[in-house]
Amino acid sequence: MILITGSNGFLGSYFLKGNPHLKVRLMDRNNSNHPNYEFFQASIDSCASYTDALIGIKTVVHCAARVHVMNDASDDPLSSYREVNTAGTMNLARQAFQAGVKRFIFISSIKVNGESTLIGQPFCSNDTRNPEEFYGQSKSEAEVQLLQYAEETGLEVVIIRPTLVYGPGVKANFASLLKLTSKGLPLPFGCITDNKRSLVSVKNLVDLIVTCIDHPKAANQVFLVSDDHDVSTASMVKNMSQALGKSSRLLPVPLWCYRLVGKLAGKTDVVNRLLGSLEVDITHTKDTLGWVPPQTLEQGFKETAEAFINKNK
């Protein structure tokens, strides 16, 4: 029996759609969107009890988190992230071990490695952790504590750090870009051709999680995950346009224009993400697990675009 936390979220919901053969139990802070599964309503924090939800569970797939948000309104955002992502994770892990759980799969974030890479210097799973903001810091602290707890107790911990996750029903920045591209209008990304971004479709991420549920070599490992096909911002928009059945017309706006506008508008961080690179090397993941992403980037974009089109008919 597998316990899925954050079962109503983007990742948890897709996990259930793609793996009806697995025997799972669900947990989320909100009421269940999946009436055919056994469900427990609980929040992830340092004080909650998960005793009933953990009865008979052998593997926990911990997807729930306080996610990264722009312009966080919390008075003390680091403490807020730590309460859920660090202390809450450890509270669940300790109770899981006490309940007889064998393996704890923690969905972390590539932000543990950092926010950007230089071309040709991708992040690797054995890099020194270097989070640059509160969300990544809270995930990094959880990783360190989980691996230490694994050494002390024998609980098998698997850490997965996804890059930007996309797929049917995706939200946030990827959804905004998808909506913009769907209009078929000329877009000002023609000069953003030299950066490299690693993405991962939710299908590929879920496939890796399922692989890690019982793979003997996954225990106490850190795995980076992507589609294994890096793209520039311009190439990403072209792939989106093709998936949506739209013409791709990219205007050659110079990069200095973005930087100037970003500086004047106080959005330098946003511009840096648009123009910069974030590549990951998944060699360790592939070699250790004998795993390759089952879905290509083109297939992932097509599936995402079809869901977007059907939703907006």
C-alpha cells in the first residue's frame, strides 16, 4: 500500500490517472477529488498526527509542500516554508518509520541546487546544495535531515528533484506562456536562442516516481529528472506553437531591451529566468535505475496543448 500526500495537486492527480493498478491511499489538506480512493484529510506541519493514514503503508510518496510563490505575503516566509517543507516533512517521516513504512520518496526541487546554470555546466545530483531562496532552502534542509534520519533508522529515503514540471492542467508561468502562444500573435522571443532550460513532463516525473517505489538501487539516493532534452526560450515557444497548431512568429527583440525593462520595472529576477539557463544532467538517474524518460518533449507539449485546447473550447 502506498500513501500519496498532496493527492489533489497537479502531480498527485496525474499519478492516480496514470497508475490505476497501484494500491494507494490518499492524503491532502483539502477534501478529496478522488472518491474511489481511501482518503485522509490532514495538513503537513510539525504537529499533525498521521497515525490512521499510515496503517498498513509500506511506501510514502510525499508530494505535498508549501510551493514557491512570487511576492510572498507572509510576515516570515522562511519560517512558513520550514514549517511545512522541513518540519512537516520530518514529522511525517518519523511517524512513517514508527508505523513500519519501508521507503519514503520525497519530491524535492531543483531549486536545492540553485536558480541558474552556465551553458554546458548543468546541475548534477552530487553537487553541493546551493539554494538561493526560501523555498529551495526549506527543501534542502528537509533533504539533509531525511538522509540523516535514514542513516539513524534504516528508513529508505529517495529524493527526487524535478525541474519545471509541465503537463495537462499545468498552471503558473508555463500556463501563462501557453495561453499567450495560443493567440497566434507575434511574440518577442526571437533573440532568446542561446539559453538552455531543462523541463520535465508530469508523465515522465510520475514514471520515475513509480520506478523508485520498489527499485532496490533507489534507496538513499538523490535523483535529478528532466525530459533529457534541453531547449532555449525561443525553441520552447516554437514547440508550443507547433503543439497548438499555431504559426510561430518570433520577433528579434534584443536581450538588452529585456534587461533594461526588467531593471526599470523592478523585475530583474523575472527577466533573468526568461533569458537564463537551468540545465540538469540526469546521467546518475538513468544509470542507477536503468531509466529513460518514456515521453519526449514534443509528445509532452502535444499532450499539454491538447488538454489546454479541450478546456478552452
